[in-house]
Amino acid sequence: MGPVIDVFDKLWARYDAWYQRHRVLAENELRAVQALGLRGRGLEVGVGTGWFASRLGAGYGVDPSPGMLRLAHRRGVEAVLGVGERLPFRSAVFDYVLLVVTLCFVDEPVAVLAEAARVARPGGAVAACIVPRDSPWGRYYMEKRRVSPFYAVARFYTVEEVEAMMREAGLAVEAYSSVLRFPPHAEPRPEEPEPSPHGGFVCIKAVRGQASP
């Protein structure tokens, strides 16, 4: 088991407790994903404990952590053990594939996006949500690397870097949705998402072309 997987598998309960401790932030992020308008049969790559997938109606998930998957199953997500670089699904079977703060924890982000494009149907969506490295929230989380086992193993990207990865994986960027426009040390408040690539949590929606990726 690699160092990233090991951290999440040992500390899955601590990871899941974040959503309760930071409920306002989590609900803001959920609204940002919902604003993308993803519909149909969905797969979340890096599904974790299923917090997002269970609320979005994404019926399927994949994650390399058995501890995470147990809770995802209890939340009604049909989640299987696996990694994003080698998804255990046939090609062109999902209407959308979602990655919520997943790319920063994988070894080969372009390969993960290419696999997401493979299992999405032609014209289907691949959406990646990130905390941009050059945002106040990105800088805040990078400062916490010394005290957080999760951020210590994270690699943060800019929106532009993720867009370049998506293009390399054969995807065409189509839309954005973002929240967390208040600074990290401010009192959290509910926000409505904006169709903009600027924020502390940004979702980038891309589309798979008709040709095989």
C-alpha cells in the first residue's frame, strides 16, 4: 500500500469527520458540483467515504482504500476497490465521471483523466474539482502540510494546469463552477456557486469527444 493510500486507509474516520466539522464549507462545495448539471449514470473516482457521491446520486465509485469503501457502501454507493490509473470498468459506460479533490492525491493525473475519458460515453462529461494552488485556500492548505497527514501527501495544481492535463487526455473544457470566495480565516458563510474559474474550490467540466480518447 502506497503512502497516500496508507494515510487515507488508516485515517478514514478522521477524514470523514471533516465534513461534519466544516459543514458550511462542505455544503458550499456540494453546491458547486451540483451547479455543473451532471446527470445520468455517474462514477466518482476517489469516492472516499461517499459523502459527495451519495448526495449527488452518483451511484458508482472507485477508491483504493478499503476503510473508505466500507463507509461509502453504507451510504448506498456501489463502490469498488481500484485506482484511477486503471479503472475496473468497461469503456463508454458512464454519462459522467467526477473527481472531487482527487487529482492532487494521484501519481499520474493525466493517466487518471484519460481513464475517466475512456469510461465516459462519447459526449459525456468529466469534471475535476480542485483547490487551486494559487488561491488563498490553496496557500492555506499548503501551509498546513506540517500538521496535517492529508495535506502532507497532496500535490496542488492551478486551474490552468488541470485544463492542460484535460486536453492531453483528449477532453475539451466546457464550463466552470466555483465557491469559497471568502478568505480561509473568515467566518464560513453559505455561497451560491459562480460559473467562474476563480475561487478557493473550482470545478472544471470537460467533455469527451465522439472519437475514442
